[in-house]
Amino acid sequence: MDVAEEMEKLLKSIVDYEKIYWRVEEYNKKSFKDWRRHHKVQGDYYKLMSKIFSGWDNVSEDEIKPWSEKEEKIIEEWLKSL
């Protein structure tokens, strides 16, 4: 067994990976829900989501596709799935 495998085995003996994973998922969803609620109130949620999911770094503002109802439903399903 090499050093990395030994360290991973030791870490798994003291950290419950599954439990940590679900805690992080719960935190991510709660944080996103709060962010989403705030930006819907601000009125810029759909514009921000279009930029986030367009690969903004490689796309000019003219090329950004509007955030669709279909994409929003995917987000809503993700938020319900915990």
C-alpha cells in the first residue's frame, strides 16, 4: 500500500464521507435557495442564470440565451431532491 492509499484509509476511518457529502449538498441547496430568492426579488435572477449557464467567459453578451422555463424546472427539481 502506498502512502496516498494509507492516508485515504486513515481518513476514511475518521471521516464519514457519505454524511459529509449530504451535509455539503444540503448546504449548497440552502445557499442557492437564499441566493435565488434574493435575486428574484432584485429582478436580476434570470439574467444572472443566463450568464452563469452560458459559459460566460467565452461568450459575448449578445450570444447569451435567455434562461428558459425548462432550465428553471431542472433547478426546481434539483432543489427538491434532498
